[in-house]
Amino acid sequence: MMAAEIKNLKDLKNTEYSLKKLFNEAEDFLPLLGTDYVELYVGNAKQSAHFYKTALGFQSEAYAGLETGLKDRVSYVLKQDKIRLVLTTPLQKGGEINRHIEEHGDGVKVVALWVEDATKAFEETTKRGAKPYMKPTREEDIDGYVVRSGIYTYGETVHIFVERNNYRGVFLPGYRKWESHYNPEPVGLKFIDHIVGNVGWNEMNTWCKFYGEIMGFAQIVSFVDDDIATDYTALMSKVMSNGNGRIKFPINEPAEGKKKSQIEEYLDFYNGPGVQHLALATNDIVSTVSAMRERGIEFLYVPETYYDDLLERVGDIDEDVETLKKHGILIDRDEEGYLLQLFTKTIVDRPTLFIEIIQRKGAKSFGVGNFKALFEAIEREQAARGTL
Ligand code: FE2
């Protein structure tokens, strides 16, 4: 998330906090094995797929479209280590996907979660009040079967539960292996660290409650903005995590400030709540970021003065400060270690979705110490768009 939990980081330091402690009291009624895939509805999946391969190092994985018997849409599946993205575009006029794209532009529709039992996941969440999106559905082909089910979360975003222990195919039934002669090298992205949702004014607690009560998550960090709001494009944020800590969903809401909240700008262009950024983890942020830059990705610009008192702020680090400065990489420390992170500019035409690159060296937080530099960088982008 956008470095926004400063107050609570202090609280964290004072509180003997551990996920285990939080979850010991209640059984995990929704055990999640990890993120299964993230599906984006986009205007042109073929060209988007080329971008994700070229600029972000994703690999061709699977395909479904006219050639596999689909009549109304096409989907490209891309993979990099444990990260799986699906890009879907409608092939006919009308229908839900076209409407979604008209409303939101290119954006994340599905955050799919890997489960042992998709039927139970559906029952447990809907009986606690989740709005159903997809009843438990068995899909099969010669490689076995999967069961998927789904519920709505904020805005029009949905969670699909994927049960795939009886499937050995490339992705899901109906997809075939996507063979391509164009295979750019990966850039070192490993897994999804967290996925951030932007929700409307005063809706943060509603959605934290949703993840708490309906999905059995616990709040691990919160940041409630007050004095910061008067100077910077303000937001409030809480981070929800599932029991094993593999799934972390920070939830942002806009806050009043002197300038227009970056979250409000998102809501204006996305026409409501949705996914703001995917934070993707790497083991070597310098090599990942330099590869992405070479391939055309633009990152938020941080002034060189950020590095002047860096070591005083974060203490000893393994990396050379000059190298971090050259690449504009941000560093923050918490009581357990430090992290390095960097944010792309928005990667779609509307100022909505972007990507965070993160490397954790012990730190379990989200970069609170960087919020000022980041907010200023975002303000420069907003000013250029005339939306500040
Ligand atoms: Fe983040």
C-alpha cells in the first residue's frame, strides 16, 4: 500500500503483535492457500499481453478464444514465477465485460484465491453475508476438473475461489497451452505481496469489516490520517490479512486535505471502488527495476534529496545508496527489518491502476516512512493531469 500507516507503526512497536496471536482465538473458516490469479478486463487483450510480456517479463502460459470454442471473449494467461495474470477482452458488442470496460476502463475484475474446497468457501462466506457472484461450478476437460465459486467485494471487483487439486491442465478447463515464439526474459517478479483496494468516502471500515467478518481476516495495520491530511493528498488505510498471512489486502479511503485526494482521483476515473495497485515481490529490486526501466516502464520520480539523510533514517543496509539513488528505489525500516520499494506510474490510460515492486528484507510493514516522498511524487503526477 501507499506508505500510509505511520501512526500505527508506532503502535505496532508498542504492541507485542503477531498474526498467530490474532488468529488463535478463532478457527480459520476460510483457509486460503494463496492468490490463484488476477484477471483484468481490458480493451485489447492481445496488445496488453504483449505489454506484460515485453515490459514486465511475463511468460506466455495459456489461451482461450475462438480457436478453443469461445464465441464471445478471448483470454490470455501470463505467468511469472507464482504470479498469474489473465487478460480478457470481449469479442462481441454488448454484455457484461464491455459494460465493465466502458465504466472502469482497463482494470482488475477478479482476485482469485486458491482454496482446498471452493464449495465450502462459498457457503462459509455467503452465510456470513457475502453477495454471491458465481455459485460453485464444476468445470472439466481431459486434464481433470476444477470447482470455482465467487463472491463480490468492493465495487464490481470479485473474489473467485479456485479448487484445483484434481486438475493437471495448464490453467483451467477450456484453456490450451499458449505457445509463442516471442518470450522475453522474466524481470525477477516472484509473487503477489499484497493487493490494494480503493473504496469510497467513509467506506474503509465497512470493507475491513467485510474482510473480518465474512472472510475471517484480521486487521494487521491501520493508519488514520489527520495532520498529514492538511499538507498532502490524503488517504486513510487499514491492512487486512488472512490467517496464514499469504493474502494481504490494504484498503484505502480518501481523506480531506488541502489538495484532492489521490484516492478521490482514482474513484472519479474508475467510477467507484476498485483495485489500486498490485504489489509484486522480487529478490533483487535493483535488477528488476533496471530491467523494467530498460523495457519502457516509467516509475514515480523521487527527488535526489530523498537520499541525503537516508542512512540516518533507515540505518545500515546491504545496498549501495548511490545505486538505489540511481534507480529511485525507496527504503523503509520497521522493527523487524527493512524493505525496498518503488511504484510505477499508472499502467493504463485512466489514472487508476499501477504496480508496486517490493523487496522485503525482514520488514513486514508497507513502507510508512516513504509516504511523504511518495505523496509528493503523486501530487506532481496529479498536477500534470490537472486533477489536484
Ligand atoms: Fe503497496
